Amino acid sequence: MRDPDCIFCKIIAGEIPSDIIHQDEMVTAFNDIHPRAPVHVLIVPNKHIANNNTFQVKDEPIAGHMFTIVRKLAEDLEIADNGYRLILNTGEHGHQEVQHLHLHLIGGHPMQYPMG
């Protein structure tokens, strides 16, 4: 299922160019166009899920797979040993800019996200 107006759905479908670093049947990962650290990757489900509040029990395998891919990417991008940050924004007050569930994988030094 996809939203024809969603920028992330268009990236997943290959309609908008992006620096995709991983794609499989469940998720797509690509470099953020406004990175806050040397490594700033977005991991998104291929299925359009607006945010964490719309996540369903039937979508639980997607969440598990997203975290498996985070671990793989952290290792591949050589940030696993020194650590990294995962951020999931939900809704307006959570500063979610694109209404498609996504994890930010952020690592390397220096990071510019608030540390609190």
C-alpha cells in the first residue's frame, strides 16, 4: 500500500532520485538530504504507515525488520562500535516532517541533534 502524494513512497518506488543504500521487500534505507552527522540514514517501511500512532499489530514484523536493518547498516557504515542514535518522530509536536514512519540512524562525530 502506498500514498501517491508521499515523498517517501515516491522514493521507494524509484520515482524520485535518492541515495538508496538498502532496499528489500519490507524496507528502504537512504541517506538524509540534510544530514545532522557524518552518517544520517532514514529507514522507512515500504508500506505507507503515516506514523507510530497508526502502526498496527499486523505491522509488527516490519518493526522487527527495521531494527535488524539498523544493526546491519550500523555495521556496514562502521558506526556500530562507537555507537549511534535512533530517532523516531511522531506528529507535529514530535517534529515529524514527512508523514511516513521512518527511523533516523545517526552516527559518527560530530552529531548535531540535541543530546537531551
